[in-house]
Amino acid sequence: MSTVITSAGALRAVQLLASRPLVRLVTEIDDNGPIPPRRLAATLPDLSTHQVRTASETARAHGLIQIVPGAGLELTRTGRELADLYDEMARWARRHGIPAPVCEFSSRIRYVFGLLAPSLTGERVDSPTPPGDVEDEAGLARPQRLLLQWLADNPQVAGVSEPEPVA
């Protein structure tokens, strides 16, 4: 039996995963290792206290991070896989120079999620046409495939449901 990603679930997942504070938290831990207890706000000084708290609570609730005694916050297997997905999306965006030739890592991630969202939800949104061949479906095939696989492997994030068995 395969999982079914609903449009609403895919949209919720994209909004969650594209959240700048969540991207910052996951990539900070991925790049620099566990964040010691009580050092979260100092480690992410560009985020407000509310953003840091919300990102960490969201990441824990969805099984992306865990608290390890003596080490602090570290990524779970699911969180490491999400960090790999973020890296793939950022590489793709960098190759295409979007949303700008030089920009923040989380901006690249958010832009790619914005490009992928219509194909996941079946909706078309009006957005600026990216430069070059980015509109070509084959261009986004790998990031889209990796995102769909990640969502299928992590139903707690996507809000996916198992189809009803046919009687």
C-alpha cells in the first residue's frame, strides 16, 4: 500500500519545511554539530527568541531534532535527511542563480519550495518566472523526487494518510 499525499498536507509540509527559522536550525546543527543547552539563542542571533523557541518546538514535535543529555540539540535521522534535502535544493538553486546570484541559504530553499509547491498541490500560483530553463520540469525533477520521497518517509510532517483498503 502506498501513501497518499493530500494537497492540504503537501501545502502544510511545504510551509513548515520552508520556514526560515526551521531551515536555520536544521542547517546550523547539520553544519556545526549539536547545540549545547542554553546556547540556542546565541547560536541563532538573527532569529528572535520567539522564532527560536517555535522552530525548536516544531522540530522536536516532528522528530527532526532530539535533546541528548550532555550534548544538547542534535538532528535525528529524519533531521539529517531533511538537511540533505535542503543541501540538494540549495545546490540546484545556486546552479540556476535563483532567487539571486548571491543570497542567503534559506532564501534559496524557500524559493525552491515555492517552485515545487504547485506541482505538489496541483495548484498553479502566479509567481515570477525564474530565469533560464528553470521552468523546465526536468530541471526540478530531482529536488521534487527527493522531496516527495522525504514526505512519504515522514508522514508526521506531511499529514499523509493511508488509503482505505478496497473491500
